[in-house]
Amino acid sequence: MTTVALKDVTKVFPDGTVAVDNVSLDVNDGEFMVLLGPSGCGKSTVLRMVAGLEDPTTGAILLDGELANDLPPRDRRIAMVFQDFALYPHMTVGDNIGFPLRLSGVEQGPRGERVADVASALGIGDVLARKPSQLSGGQRQRVAMGRAIVRRPGLFLMDEPLSNLDSGLRAELRAEISGLVRELGVSTIYVTHDQAEALTMADRVAIMRKGVLQDVGTPTQVYGRPATLYVAAFLGSPRMNLLEASVYVHLDRYVALNLGEQALYLPWDDIRARAVAHYHGERIVIGMRAEALTPVAPGTPGDVLQGRIRYLEHHGHESLAFLDIGATAIMVDDLGGPVTETANGSGRFRRFGHVMQRLTGRGSTDA
Ligand code: ATP
């Protein structure tokens, strides 16, 4: 219905704050794009520029391929949903949802029908006569959604729409919102600092840090193949293990990654060996997800990482093992016996098979 393109967009506020720094981003027709990043990274400013509530300092914003920098907000066919719902307290739910239609002159009859359709799609058909103060937080958010979709906009802009709700309701509504938006086929830009929300709802995620776009891709791409060390460390819980290693190429045999007192050996037929070979003699950072580290019995032959478990953190069906080599592994509880033994201080070493998700150069991971 609508495509959005940001071309080299920068926003500098009058006090000199560079809120958005040379961002280029495309949102395809019908795509659910999530802007993710910590507080203050510039997500809302991007959204407000797309809405026309803020002018870019430099760069271009295109809607459906047309330059929209000077297009007034009301001509952008955009609907916005904010975290504070912003419902009119004196109006009923039905009147709140139908308000944008009334503004654009739709007659009462067709307006009522459209409101009833939208309300039933959102599961709030039975509260149309109530006032917002008589609703739960989740119902209020559905009314805000209803008011946004009633006019069949070309683009949804949502700024942390779930952040005022409790966690159970958030999970429920995030499935509901992404399902509804996909059904409607409306392009959406959704801002959040919650990575679970981003990874579960998005077609693609755009990750920002200090005004700069770090990575854009499907949830699987940004999680599995992060473009920068920052993204590698930011996404995922527990945080990705990032270990420094020196690379030594032993021609025709293998590539060794020296990690202090131990080494990992990658045979040449392993594609990861070829990926790091050109860093011969250099120090690099290797990234390994905790779930990619599998415990193996002591004495298991082959390529293993070895570490002493400093402590275990139990999470029901699995435990996180924090190792003295600066890495975290996930251990499933049916491996319980020996793991517990070690945690009790028997001092036994455990050995870990390694899987490297990605190998990157140097960079900073601080927020
Ligand atoms: P949050 O998740 O906390 O809303 P955000 O990622 O959406 O954060 P923005 O609201 O876009 O971040 O703000 C980006 C930066 O621009 C911040 O440093 C913020 O303080 C600054 N900023 C926002 N609005 C203004 C303004 N009107 N004048 C000056 N600086 C501003």
C-alpha cells in the first residue's frame, strides 16, 4: 500500500544533538519493519520524521517513491499509535474509533458499520458504549489500534504501543497486532526497545545505536549473522559470548584460534577456517551463542573448549553455566548430575564442543 525510503537522513536538533545520523532505510510494501535500539538512539525521531512531525536536517524521505519532505502530515495517509493511547476520555469507545471517519466527513450509517467491523476484529465489539476509563489497559490499546486502522491508512507508525502494559498482556497483544497488521497488508514501522517484541513481530528489524543504523535484516539474519559487534552483543539473552583470539594459519592443515591457554582448531574444509584465514597473525573477536555450546563428557576427543563452571543459574528446564573462560553455556537439566557436582565445587572440568556463529573483526560493544 505504501513504501517508505529514507535516504541519508540526518536530524540535528537546535541544541546540537545529532538524534539521527545519516540513516538510509527502505520499508517495502506491506512490510512490518521494527526499529530497535536502546533509549535515546533516535528511533522515535525517525518515526516522527516519517510522520512529518519533524523535518530532517538533511536527506530525503520518500513515500511511494515521491519526495515527501515538505508534505504536510495530514496528506501522508499515515496512522500513528503511541504508548499513551491518547483516547478522548469524554467519548465512548465507538466514537473514539469512529473519530477519524467523522473528521473526514463519513456519514453516521457507514461510519457505524465500519466501527463495528473494526471493533469485532479487535475483540472489543461488546464495549463500544463504554468510556475509556471503564476499560482495561489492553482494551484501551485495542481502541487506539481500532482508531488507527479505521481509515485504512497506507502506513502505520507505532511508537512503543505496548510499553505501558504488563508482560502477559504484551505477549498476547504483540501476536494480535502483528497478525492484524499482516491481515490488513498495511506497511508498518514499529518502534521498540524490547528485542523479544522486535524478533517475534518483525519481517525485518533495523537496529540503531546513537543515531546510527547498525544492521537491517530478518530476525534470523540479525540474530545469526549480526553486522557489527554491537548488534552481536545487543541481541539475545544470555548475551552472545565474545572471545578474543589470535589467528594462526597452518597451511594445508588447519587454522588455529588461540584463546589464551587453549586453542580451537578449524580444519580447512570448515568454511569458518577460510573466513578467518586472512586474519593470520592478528587478534579477532569470535562470537558463540550460549546455546551453541554443548556440554560433552570429560575425555571426549575432538575439538573442544574447556572451562571451569564458576556458577550455575537455574531457569527451570535449563541452566546457564558461567565459565571461567568468560563464556556462558546453556545446559539442559537432564545432564544434571555432573553439572551440579561441579557447581558444588568438586573442581571437575567440563569440556565444551564449540560452534561459532560468526567471526568478526574488532569493534566496540558498549551501548
Ligand atoms: P526512547 O526509546 O527513550 O523514546 P528514542 O530511541 O526514541 O528513545 P529519540 O526520542 O529519537 O530516541 O531521541 C534521540 C535523541 O535526540 C536523544 O538524545 C534525545 O534526547 C534527543 N532529542 C529528542 N528530541 C529532542 C529535541 N526536541 N531537542 C533536542 N534533543 C532531542
